[in-house]
Amino acid sequence: MVLAPIKKQRISDLVFDQLRDSIYLGEVKLGEKLQSERVLAEVMQVSRSSVRKAISRLLELGYVENRPGQGVFVKLPAARNPDYGSVHVMNLTMSSLDELMEVRIGLECQGVGLAAERANEHDIAFLELAYEAMSRAKPGSQKAREADMTFHMGIAYATHNSVHVDLTRRFYDYMFHSINKLQPMLYEKNKNLTIIDRQHFKILDAIKCREAQSARRYMEQHITFLRVFLKEKAEQGSG
């Protein structure tokens, strides 16, 4: 057995872990403002410098963003975040996108079932806002993609499972920023927009009604629809 020295953990690391876990567990939601350094330091009984270092680390890893004059807010991780090195490495093809969709079915169908069982009023309100944002945004636009990502990440947060949230955050950085170029093609036909909007509505409604089995079924239908679309595009390109 090879043993390693036990390293003393810095206070700022402990603060970081607590703040990150609060985000993972949905205690602080996407878009919400963190408490001030002073308040956090008082509540956690640590120095403001420790809180400042922890927040700086959250900023670096893309968990939060600093809005001048307003404060620090929870956000989605940015594309090509250095913490997610796999985004740089993978050379995405239609074949590998299909493999990603296979993983997405397993991850999100499980997650949406948990969300239907565990979502609280705040989670539901967040998902409703994200759904409305998707409906208002121009199809295929950056705002539409961000709203779509926020909706699915909101489902992950509603699971109140920190491991699931972490996996979903990493997976979405990996996948969604890689298929942006395909989304405009998806909305070339208005019927696709109508279908996807209806799928999102059914997923949201199942979560609100606490119907876990229905939520999983609707999520599988949604991802399968996208998967079939990608396959058809691949066939057209090779034809």
C-alpha cells in the first residue's frame, strides 16, 4: 500500500466546496445572486479574504459571473471552459454526435424522473421561465440555444442530486456548444419548431404533475426525435 501525506485543506477551499454544493443542490439557483462577501463571511464564520478566494475560483470555473454594480450571479459554465478539457479534444462527427445522444438519453431520462419526484416551487417557476424564454426566442438564435440549455439544466438542478448536476453541467458544455452549427438546420422547417415546443411543454407539464414515468417517456421521445434528425442529415450529406 502506498500512502500519501494528508494535506491540510485551506479555509477558502472549504468555502468553495460549500458554495458549489449549494449551487448543485439547488439552494442557489441559476440566475440568482450570491450573498455579499461580508454576509457570507459572517454566516460561515470565516474571513472575507477566504470568501473572496472561493468566489474567484467559482468565477474561473464558470459557476458564477460578476455583474459590475450588481453582484455575483450563478450561471451556466461557458463554452470551452478549461475545467472541461474534453471539449477541446473530441473531433465531432455525425457518428460521435449520435453516441452523445445515446448518453443523453440515459442521463436525462433518469434525471427528469427524479425532477418530477423532487422539484419544488422554485424549480417549477425556473423551468416555466426557461420554457417561456425558448418560446419567445428566434428559432436557432443564440438566445434560443441558451434558453434550451437553461431549461434542461434546470431539470438537472430539480433532481437535487449533486452528482447528477455535476455530470449534466459537464455533459452540456461538452455537447451543446458543439452542435450549435446544426441547430439552424433543425429549424429550417417550421414543423420541427412546433414539435420541439410541444415536447418541451409535455416534459414541463409532467414534472409539474409529479408524473415521473411520463416525464421520462417524453424526454426519451424528445431526444430520439433529435437523434433521428441528425441521422437523416448525415444520410443526406453522404447521398
